[in-house]
Amino acid sequence: MGYVAVKGGTKAIEASIKRLKYERLKGQDSIHVETILATMRGMVDQVMSEASLYDPYLAALAIKQAEGSMEEAVFLLRAHRSTLPRLYYSQTMETENMFVERRISASFKDIPGGQLLGATYDYTHRLLDFQLIEETKSDIEQWLSEYEQEVNCSNPQEEVIYFPKVVDYLREEGLFETNPLENTPPDDITKKSLQFPASRSERLQVLTRGQTGAVTSLGYASLRGYGQVHPTVGEVRVGNLPIYVSPPTEEESEYEDDYYIGEVKLTEVESFVPVMKQNNRNKKELEFEIGYGICFGQNETKAIAMSILDQCLDHPEAPYPTHDEEFVLLHIDSVESTGFISHLKLPHYVTFQSKLDSVRGVKQEVEKDEN
Amino acid sequence: MKRRRRTEILIQGDSHVAKEFAASILEQYPCNEIISPRYGLTMLKIRESAKNSLFYLGEVLVTEAKVEINQQIGIGIVAGMKDELAKHLAIIDAAYKAKLPITNEWEIRLLEEEQSILKKKVKKQAALMETKVNFETMDI
């Protein structure tokens, strides 16, 4: 049997794309990008994080275009990113400068500055709120006005407070190792393909843009025994971090000459992981290491899972899949994994026919032998 | 006022301030547009607190514009798709670089706007402080 090259399907493809638009519009209703921005915070944050491009408006547009499909929205935003020039690199961002909206610790009750719950689903009943079906604009306005009045009655402060890091407090006490500032320029996986062993900067870059579900699953797998890391969360902080860039044309510019360009909302996690280490007297003793997680937007589960995987990958000697950087880093990217899986539904006529030929050949040989 | 503080005020504050400043420059000085507002990316470099090393967090979409006033090039950069603001920032940047006398008149307005930004931030933080936990130790 010979192979036949085929072409065609152009009209069918055009009709299919039209049908896709029909599916989006057939309900005779549409959602404004602004409405997605105002009401789907979690989804917008997740799309930006997995696309590795921070722009809430474009993320909302991608969600609208993708009809809420997360993988498609991430693909759209990642594709758009590839059409834009990279104009600048930011100055080094330090999360001590974050305007904190939420900050908690699972390790200590009393942390300097206190625990700030901010906005969280953690203490809500997971029961469907059927009143939301009837929610009107005037309901919203009334609630907001009452809330703002309530908040206005609270004691105003004099200045903005910047919260210290929990880990710094512990470092001062000598309970955690203090690492010197490491200023080696980071590697960039968008400029150079990942090779193993990966550098720490590459690992963190892959993890922070990983698919939320994949990062969470592998972090969970480590906790369940497919890894050796089971941390206590030292600090979760959510808030906005300012971005500055240095003047591109001015040599020897000073700190005060930087351009402020805006801010990004981030979730950052420092996990404390107990590890056995040998001390100077050659005796084993328990110490703590830090697992680090961070991502665009408010996505605490992903950031915590990232902190677990960061620690796992820091200990490649452990014989578990979550400690294998090739296993973790090559399988958590949304566009790569969904792209590869979904390519399986595209025409594989030649390769499949070839496999069929092999099977038929073997069967014929067997029949001949039996006769 | 130095650029870092100035751009913080102009971007975080009311966008009308940048618009008014830019308009007052354009009334008095010729301005050449070198790069009209365009979109691009800024890669964010961040320090992680476990090992104190650096890595790239991801990119933020920015709008950039460049103009020339009195042979000085001004740059406007702002996160998001904000064509007008980027251009106004570029004009103001060029005005400061060219040391135009009008920039001295802006100082008071900028300081006022800075106070207004601070007030809003303080108010926002006070509202967030309502969610601060007061632990009580229980007797068991």
C-alpha cells in the first residue's frame, strides 16, 4: 500500500472558524473587557502569571476571546508577547518595598507588623450564594457606599507602613543562614533554551510562569511522598511592587534619576523546610532552609507549591521525581504541555498508516507461519 | 525635583497633572516627536529572599514615547497601554532635561499631588488594617 499526500480542507477550516464565532455569539450576549477586569480578578491574575506577561487589560481581552478557556487565553497572551520588542529591563525589585495588602504566617502567631488577612477566600463558607443571581448595580453601589463609610470611621494612620520580612527577623536571631547579596546577572529562558543542569535563575523563571495546576500538582506530590519536602509557610504576602528602569541614554545615572513606570501585583511565599545538616563537629543537626515562591497576581496556592518545588530542586540527590529538574521544569509550562498534548489531534495520517502497515505485516507473517 | 520622585507622582497621581504640564510646554516650545507612543516589554528583574540571588520574574507591557525639545530627548515610559500619558511624560522629561524655567513652577503642584497620593495610600492601608488579627491566648 502506497502513501497518498493530501491537501484540502480550506473551506472546512474557514467554516469551522465561523462556527467558533457562532458558538461565542449565539447566546446573543457579550461581556465587556472592563467587566472581566472588574469581576474576574483570579482568572486575570492566573492568565498573566502563566503567560509571563503582566497586563490585566490584555489578559481580560484574551479571556473574552478564548471564551474563558484558560489554556487558550494563556496561548493568546504568550503569542502576543512574542510580537512585542523588549525595550527595557527593570532595576532589581525587592519585595520589602511591597505595598502589602495581605500578609500571614503559618509559623508564628506574632510576627513583626502583625498578620494582615486582607482579601481571602480562606475563611468563607464554600456554599453557593444564590443571591448573586439577582445582584443589581444599585445593590453593589449601596454595599460599596456602606463599606467605605465603615472604613472611613477607622483610625487613620500618619504614614504608609512597609512590613518587614518574617525571615529577616529570624536571620537577625541567627536561626537562619544569611546569604550575601548575589548579583550575578540572571539567565533568561526566553533568550536561551533551557539546558540541564539549569541555573537557579532559570529554575525560578520556569516555575513562576508554570501552569497553576501543574505546579500545584507536583508540589502536592512532594508532600504526599513523591518528594522529600514538607514545609511550614513562613510568610505569604500579597501586594503591589513598584517598577523602576534606569535611563537608557544617561551614563552613570543615579538612583534618583530612574524612571518609575508603574507597579505589579504579586504573591510571594517563603517556606521553611527542616533539613538535617552536618555541623563543624561532624554531628548531624536540624536546620532550616527556605523555599521560595512568587507569581504575578494573587495566586497563593501556586506560590506555595512553587516554594516546595524550589526546595525539591535544590536537593537533586533525593530519588524522587519532584527533585528531578528535567521532570519538573520541562512539564509545567502551559503552552508547551497543552500544545504538545493537543497536537495529537492534528492529522497524523502518514505516521498512523505506517504503524498500521507494520501491524498488518506482522499479522500476515503470523498467518503464513500458522498455515 | 528628581525624575524618580517626579515620575512616581505623575503616574500614580491624577493624569490631568501630566496633561496640563505637557500642554503648557507645547504652547511655548517646539516639540519634535521622535518615537510616537508604541508598545513594548520591560523584563522584571527581582531578588529572591531564599538565597538572595536574582532572576527574571516575567515581563510587563509598557508604552514608550520619545520627544525632543531644545535638543534634549525626553522619554516617557509607563506600564499598560497609555499612549497619551506616555507622550505627556516624554514632554515633561524633555522639559526637565532642557532645564526649562517653567519646570520650577511645577514644584508646588507636584508636592500637592504627592500629598494627595499619600493620603489615598494611607486611607487604603487603614482599611486593610481592619483585617489585622489580634490573637488572644486561651487558657487550657
